[in-house]
Amino acid sequence: MSTPNKPPRFRRLKRVLFAIACLVTLFVLFHVEENWRGERAWAAYKHELEAKGAKLDFASFIPPRVPDDQNFAMTPFLAPLHNFDPATGKLRETEALKRAQDFAKSLPYGGLSGRSKSQSIDLVAWRDAMRKPPGSDEAVVKSLPRTAQERAAAAPAVLAALKQYEPVIEELRAASARPHCRFNLNYAAENPATILLPHFSPLRNVCKILALRASAELAAGQSEQAIADLKLLCFIAGATKNDFLIGHLVSITVMEMAVQVIWEGLANHQWSDAQLQSLQTRLQNVDCLADAWDAFQAERAGFGCAMFDYLRKLPGNKLLPILQVLTGGGSTSGSIASGLISSLIPSGWLYFEQLNYHLVFEEQLLPIFDMTARRVYAQRAEEIEQALEKGGISSIWQHRVLVHLLLPAVATISKKSALAQTTLDQTTLACALERCRLADGKFPETLDALAPRFVAKLPHDIISGQPLKYRRDGAGYVLYSVGWNEKDDGGKPGTKSAPASEDGDWVWQMPAR
């Protein structure tokens, strides 16, 4: 007897099931292959980087513990800001913590710059703002040009208003004599992005007070007191610089406050030769380029290694949070889309993400700096920043999701670091120029006259690699770098309001008294 033929419907179902089984098998094989390939590719590149001396272990960037009584960060005002609960990683709520967090919160906002406009801190506006109720719109300082007489008249009231902060200032001044500074952050956090930096806000307020007070002290003819406050400002800038890239940026901001006050004293010829020598020494001990380089290295180890290790430990889809950012954030449609996409992504692609993150860091970001020649290559930085900003959904299968999310911000820091180092070099030369004026009765015709009598070595323009530009201007002078556009604009500042303007020169203007 012949076996009856199976119904066509059954044969079709059988073929469909077979096709599904084949697709599932291919899908599994694809994941296995991609997982193996991604892990192998990253392991090979990691070995290559370590062979070249790259430090990829985040733990190597954690400063060693020091005794509390030798640690500036453990003075009573700052210590509560590092009292973490080991179980939760959160700060323990105490009255001392609240006191530190609320320190000088009522201080008016703004009004601590003006050097780029040849303008001193507006002490009149500060005096008036500090008389307003805390938090009122009028308690925002909008600076105007003031005469020396107006500033001198306002200085006593400003100093009197700042008197309430003196106990904390003096405590920090005494603590700055301790041999070490190690902020005891929650370095044990698996996710480096969750490491809290609670000391930044209180210290920024401390620095605002120091800068304002030093400016008022100068206006009142108290240059020695101003020097003491500048010394503490510079110390705090050095204390914060090692706390990742954000610490480097805070340090830059604090040093700019100090530079503003130094400029004011120079503009009014208030510094003595001994004071100028002290300022030069302090400025030459600050190296923004080296600090930026170190911060970049720590960023690579933290986000390029520790962060990826953390993501690999997460249950479920590793890239889901990142994909949600790319496909709509917290919206329902965005979450569904990112969930569907991430469910198809092999976990090995996270290794490719890590590989590309480090490739961009090693081959594009780090070469912006030449630490041997002490150069920053502006055009290279601009090209890289523009390329990194082009992200989108295609970056998923290009394995560049984290590259486009994280690294554009890193690239922009090279500009801020270059401007900060240029400003420090200009300030050092300005101190030397003022010492020359005190000795010879006038500013020199060229910068070459300063070395080695007033400065051991003339710094060069870190953008062009050439000497900084200088010319006498009446009873004053103009000192400038060619700036981020790498073009000599004759000492003309950029048209944009930002200090690190992409057009124009980076100018230090010293008017006549």
C-alpha cells in the first residue's frame, strides 16, 4: 500500500519551522562569533596600548591615602564632605555637612571677571548687591567700569560684608600648610560616573570670596593681604586639579580668578618687586598642559576601562541605556525602539565600542597635545570635535555609540586648557615686564630684554610654537597669542564673548595707569 501524501499545509508549516530553526541557529552563531571577535579584538589592542606604556587601570589614578592630620581635605570644614556611607555610597547627613554645603550660598552671583575688557572687578556693584536680600534679582552683579576712587570708596564695605566668612578662610589657610591633599572620594563605586565630588561647590564659593576680597584689599591699598589671599587661591586650584577632567576645569576657573586680581595689581602698579617674584614663582609651578594630559589619561582609564567593566556586569541588554539616549530618551516609542534594537545586539559589540573609544583617544585626542614641544594643535582639535559630533543611530553598527556620546566634550577641553596655559604664560611675562619697569623706569622694547634677568626662560606661544607677540602701546603694552584660529590678527581680540573665542587673538592688554 502506498503512504498517503501529507497535506500541503503541513509541508508548508514544516518548511517554515525549518526556516525559523535555521534563522535562530544563524542568529546564535552570529552572536557567538561577534562575541568572540569583539573580545579578541579588544584584548589585542589593550595589550598593544599597555606595551606602549598606557595606564589603563583606573585604580592607578586613585591617590594613596594619607594621615588625616596631614591632609588638607580633612580639615573640619571639608571633612564632612567625604563622610560616605560604604553601604550606599551616599554622604552621611550631618549638621557639619549642611554647613559646608550651604557655605556662602547667599553670596551674589557674577562680577568676578573683566580683564579681557581691561576692567577691574566692580566693587561698587558688589557692595550694592551684597546689601540686597539673598536670592533677589538685584543681588546679581553686573559689572561696570569704575574709577580707582569709586572702587577705593566701596572696598571697606565689601571687606566688612566678607568678614563673616573669615573663620572658614583662616581655617583653610592654616590647613594649606599640611603636606598633602587627598579628597577621600568614593573611589570604590563600580560606576566611575557616580563618584560624587561634593567639595567642588563649597570650594568654588571659598575662591569667589578670596578673589573678591583680594581685589578689595588691593583697592584699599593692602597688597600684602591680597598676596596672602592669592596664595590660598592658587593652593586650592592645585588641590582640585587631580579630580578627573572636571577637577582640571575647576582648577582653570580658580586660576582665572587669581589672574584677574594679579592683572588689577599690575594695571595700577601696586605690586613690589618681591611680590612680583613671589607671583612669578607660584605661576610657574602651575602647568595646565601637564594637568590636562594627566586628566585625559585618567578619563581614558575611568570611562574607557572602568565604565565598560561596569556595563559588562549589568544584567540584560548592556547598551539599552545608551540606545535610549539615541532613540528618544525616556519616551515610550524611544524605549521600545531601543529595546528592540539592543535585543539584537551581541554583547561582544561592547568590546568593539571599547576598542573604538580607545582608538579615538589614542590616535586622535591625545595627539592634540605635544608634551615634548609644549604645543596644542588647534586645527586638529577642531576637526576631531566636528567629526565626533556626527553621531546618530548608524553609530550602533559602527560600534561608536560611546565615542559620539562622551568624547566630543573631552575634545573641547583641549581649547580651554590651551587658553589657560597661555594666560598663565602671559601673566608670568606680565610680572616680569612690571619688574623691568620698576628697575628701568619703562617697559622694554622686546621680550628678549626680560631673560634671564627677570625671567629664566621666555615661554613660547603653545598654539604657533613661535614667540608670543609683544609691542609697546603708549605707556602700556599688548601681549598676545595668535589664538585658536592660528592666525596673527595683530593683537585684536575675538568678536565672541567667550574667552576661548575661535576668532581673533588671545590678548593680554596692559593699559597706562
